[in-house]
Amino acid sequence: MRKLLIVLAAACLAAACSKNSAPTAPSNSSPAAAAPAAPVPGSGATITGSIQSGSASGQSVRGIKGITGVTVTIVGTSITTGVDGSGRFTLMNVPAGNVQLQFSGAVSGTLTVGTVGASDTVDLVITVSGGTIAIETEVQNGSAQAQLEGKIDALPPTTAAMTFSAAGRTVVTNSSTQFVDDQGHTRSFADLKVGMRVHVKGSLSGTTLTATMVTLQLPDDMPPPTPTPTPTPTPTPTPTPPTPTPEPPDVTITGTLTSISGTIPNLTLKVGTTTVHTTSETEVETGENGVKDEGNGNSLSALAVGQSLRVEGKRNTDMSINAESIDILSGAIGTVQMSGSISGLAGTCPALTFVINGTTIKTSTTTSFKGSMCSALKNGAKVSVKGTRTTPTGPIMATTVSTGEDN
């Protein structure tokens, strides 16, 4: 609130003015106050106002008794007018710029209105109380924007939501309205209180001012707003690289083939107690007792139940094996090659029967003997046999028996 000490007129200083009485009109010995000037259209601002006795706080300023016998002059100009019987005055054609009002008569003093535009209209309520003259409310409307300064006299629920009343005007706020206090802190509509002095900027339509900014003039006992804590940023977690899948371990097993299921090349075998899977990449060797028949490799069709197998491959998590190679150690069918020492020799050349490493070998007129003649064969002699077998447990029908250098 802008306040200045006033000098009461001489008549008011007489005994008629008690310590609690407000300034009164001059006595009969005082010069008569000038009559209010008739408004004259022209260029410049218009300032209207009323001078009221006593503070307008907590009551309607229009209901307070006006002071008469006062002349109001724009300082630095010849623009002057008198206050009428209701305490009101009007000043026309006020030049743009910083304006000061000079009061004389029943009330004496100077008040600063501030900067006004050439086409602005300014309405003031001026109060006189306890030797002080002050602008209680001010509403300024011009080409740029409207301004209002005064005390809040109503808030919701008396008024509509986000709306309050001040200086006889309805002030409407919205989500775009800025609220600050006179210390520069950000405020909100919830901080407004009845009786709080505010300065409002916005656009005026009739008696409704739509606010773009509301500045709160805080009482000394109102604490500053609680600062909003700055949230601590959540650190972006460092992605954990995927754990590489370990290479399945290599494994070799030996056992008897007890079952075959599936379709070549995707077979499922049971070797001993282990499940074995084959693919088109699985190699099969049909030699027995360490002798390979290279000419019959990769033949999954040579597998038969009852064979003794050596399987090499990768162990799966379910303990099965993906076979990379399968060696038929015994019980091979089809073309078979094996070697060992002769035992149990019987028969007459060329139809002989003997055993190598538990496998029965039979020769015939179609058998070719290399290294020595058929008649030279005897128990304990080491030979290499190549032939055919139709079942895993049947005899090998020898096509070639090699001894000596050919073994």
C-alpha cells in the first residue's frame, strides 16, 4: 500500500477534531473547495477516484463516508478539480507518464499514481486515517493491459472456483495465470487469503478482470513456500552382457545297442543306458576290433540291435548325446572287416570255420586267401578277414583272408 503523511487543514486542527476523528470539511473561515471540473473530452488519460474517511479494510469502500472540501491537482500541470459531495473526483486529459496527485483543502498531501498511458483510465479509492493518506485500491485499464491493486475481499466458495473479488472487481484466474509473491517466490491460488493485498495484471471486461499475473503482497508472518525437492535422477543401469552358453562337453561311451527308433538320418538310439541322437552329420564306421571299413562309412543303415558301439559326441543337459561318430565294435552287418588270432579251426579247405575274438568266420570256394594258402591256416595264426554278415550275431562269410605281409 502506498502511503503518505497528510497535513490536515487548519480547520481540522481545531478542537472540533478529536484524536480519533477523521479529517472533516473546512470551517466557514476556510476557503470554499472548488467544484468538480466537468469532464472535457480530449486526448490523455482519465483518473477518477473517491476520498474516503477511515481504512476500507474489512468493509465495502463504497460504504465509507466520503470527504469533501478537497481540491485535486495533477502535479506539474494546470489540471485540477474539486471533490463532489460524495467524495468523488474526475481528472481528464491527463498527459501520459508518471503521475502524482496533489491534495489541498480539508486534506493535504501528495500521492504517486505511477505511469499511465495516454488512453488509460484509472480508478482510485483513497483513504484518510490517523494522519495518513493512502491509495486503498487502484484499477488501471489501457491499451496494453489492465492492472488492479487492492485487498481480496472474497474467495471460493463465496466466489466461483479459481476466482476472487478485489477492489470491486471479479478476478478470474486459470491454468495460465502466474502467481508470485513480492519476494519473487512462485505461489499458487491456494496461497490467497481474504484481506491480502494483491497486484493483478490482465485484461478487463466490464467489472471482470482475467488475470495473467497475480502478485501477492505477503504479511510478515507468512512463511515462504516450501521448495520443491529436486528429484534424484535414477541412474541408468548398465546392461549385463548375456552369459555365453557353454559349449557342450565332448564325451565317448561304449555299450550295446538295445533299441532304434526314428527315421534315418534322425534316429534315437539306446546304447547301454544312454540315449543317443543321430543326424545327417553323424559318421558310422562298420569295422570291428579297431579295424575300419572305410568303404562303408556314414551308413546309419548298418546299425542293428545287439551291436557293440563306441559313440563320440556332445553331452546335452538331459545327459543324452548328439552323436558325431559311431564305431561298430562288434555285430556289424553288411561288409565287415576284422583281425585277430585264429582259434577253433575246423573243416577242410576251402570250407573252413574258425573264431576270431569270439566271432565265427566261414570260408568257401569264393574266399580269396592272400599271403598263404588255405591249407597253411592254423590255430594261433594272426589273420585279417573281410566279409559280410546279415545279422549282428551271425557268422561272417569271408571274402578275403590275409596272412603274413597282407595282414
